Amino acid sequence: MLEYLRLTSCQTTMVGNQLTRGISGGERKRTSIGVELITQPSMIFLDEPLTGLDSYAAVTTSRILKGLARLGVTVLMTVHQPSSEVFELFDKVMVISEGEIAYHGLRTSLSDFFIKHAKLTCPPHYNLADFTLYTLQTERPEVIAGLVQAYKAEISDGRDANGSTLEKDVPDGAAHTRNIKPPYRAGLHKQFHMLALREFKAVMREPSVFIIRYIVVLFTTLLLGCIFHNAGRPGSELFWLMNVRLFQPYFSAVVMMCLMQLFGPAQTAIIRYPEQRMVFLREYTSGMYSVIPYVVSKTMVELPLALLECFLQVVAFYWIVNLQGNFVLWLLLLWLLNLVSTSLAQLLGATTSTITRAMQLMPLLFMPQIAFSGLFISLDRVPVWLRWGQYISYLKYGVNLGYFIEFGFDMPTLAKMNSIYANLLGLDIGVLLGMLILFRILTIVVLRRKARYVH
């Protein structure tokens, strides 16, 4: 396909965007065509594929499309002011004026149609496409209306503009169907494999983003570690009850350890789907893959990245603060919280269509989690009619688990003072795992619903 689209010379070059230099405009157009051809469609529709191209690139792209048509692919495209060479490649044309079809038929019959119904003749050696556009823009409204009515009269007789018989193959009501169910040509395993590979390459292709992410994580963790420096120390419950002033920063460090999984991962994840929305919609509606492999592939690539992020945080924070809990259990807890936070952020991001709207949802993600974490106010001081919020706060479940990892089960009085109960430890783990799975499933449902109903 690269050879056919004449993209061999740039096959290892990034496409680029407004900020990153990449391939040329013509190569970009041909790449877009290639993306559509991956699933071997019987028909492709291209919206102004020649816009912005120089004459050579426009002709080259048009010849490639003509070659596809000869191979049996129906190629539909919109175009403005095609050159004579490009226009000669068209088999059929549809001329639209003010939303009305003025002509639809063979390109070679367009000139005769104008002569027959409007007494308009294209001058010799003149670009027929330019003549058509100029005529539609400059002729009197009644002349254009006459062309429209002439075309309607011909199709009402069951003939097109060339006199050929029209066949009605589309069943009644089919034109109003919006529920798109694309036929996937690859199995789920193949879809997942290719999507995961692409996601991994996308991460590796921008090492600067990858590096900055972990530098920021390390810097903020070290800063917080210095603030809570040496807050942790061994001690009995009696010791801490007699030294509440020392216990408060220690417990705050435990909460902060969990709280770190809220900001960074969520901010990155909430804009992911709005950022990739157009690519996803185009590929999904083209039948390249289904939603489940798309979401699962992102999850699988995200797992090791999140684990590395949590490892850096635990290494930096654990030793500086002098935490006493099991290092591995802390790592697993932060990893779980990271994934739950990312899952909720992705769910919120999937419900929006723009990055701006996604960012406006950030307070909805952060504030309830922080408010019911127990960091700023004990939950027994929260109004009774608001205490239910703790049950949907995954950060609170994480704090409960972090408390037992750090202080063990020998401090029931302190635990009760912070609304933490040892007999609910299994429930805390189960709820976090359930939230992780539920948020991912809801993300799949939302994406599928949004993608199927394309307007």
C-alpha cells in the first residue's frame, strides 16, 4: 500500500501537527486515504481531499483515487475548482447549487445538459469545471432553478441526467438510519494486538513527554517528602494518644501518600479520549476495531507505566518520611489507586467531546475525593446528610487501607477516631477493585454509545 500511495520515501516520518514538523500536505492526504483503505472498503468518501494541495499533488492524489476506482472501489469525493487534468479523471459528477442538485450523471454529458436545458455552451479549450462553477455563481436565479427542475423532472421519470434508468436499491427508511454497526474484519485478538502495539509506539515516539511525566512525579514527591520529613516513627497506640500533635502529621503523610494518585494520573487521563476523539470515531465507524479492544489495549499499556510512576513515588516518599509499613503493600495500594483514579478520569473524559469541557470536569473529580478523605476534617464532624459521600470516595477506601499498612491492627482507638474499621478491610479492597472494573466498563459503554450515533 505504501508503494501504491507513493509513501515509501516517508514511511518512517511522523505525520506531524501544528507544532511538530512532519510530512507534506500531499503525503498527509495520501496517508489519510491509506488509513481508509486498511479495511478494504467497497466505498470511500473523501471530503475535499485536494484542498490545500499544489497542482502536481492534486493530480497525483486524483490518479491514485482513479486507480482505486478501477480496482472496484467506489470513490466519492467533494472538490472545489478541480483542474482540467483532475476533472478529466472523474467518471460521474454531481453539481450542487444552494443545497439543490443541478446535475448528476456522467462527466462527459455535463456540457450537453447545460446546452439542452439552459442554452449555455462551454467555450472551446475551457475548463468545464470552472465553467460550471462560474455559471452557478453568475447566472440569474431562474436559470439555475431551471437546471434544478430539469434534473428533478428527469429523475422523477426514473432516469438520470444521461437518460439511463435508475434503480432504487435502498429500502425505505434506510437513509434515516444513524445507528452504525461496522463490520469488523479482524478478530478481537488481532484488534487488541495492533491497538496495544500502536499505543506503545505512541508512548515511545515522544520520549520527552514520557520523561517529563516522571520528572514532575519525582519532583512533587520529593517536595512533599521534605514537607513531611521524618514524620513517621514506630510507637504504640498509647504513645500516639499521648502525643496527638505528633500523630497528626504522621497520619497526614499517609493520606498524602494516597492523595498523590489523584492529581497527576487523572489530569493526563481525562483529556486522553477528547484528544483522540476524531481519530477514534473515524476508525471505529470504518470498522477497523470495536470499543472493547480499544479501551483494553490502552489499559494494558498503562499498567506498567502506572506501576513505574508509583514505584518512584514510594521510593522517594517512603524513606524520606520514614514510613513503617510494608514497602510492597504500599506500592500495590498506590498502583491500585492510580488505576482507579485514571479509570474515573477516562470515564469523565469519554463523556465529553472537547479538552476544554474535560478540564471543566476536573473539580467534579477532585473535590469529593479530597473532602471525604479525612485529611481536613474527621468524617464524624461531617453533617449526617452528607456522610454518604465517603462511600463513593475511592480515596477514602485507599486511606483506610493505607492506615492498616502503616499502623497495623493494634491501634483500634486511633482508627475509630479517623472512621477506619479493621473488620471492613476486605470490603475496602473489594470496592476499589469493583470501582476499577466498573469505571472501565462504563467507559466502554459511553464510547460505544457516542460512536454508534454519528450525526
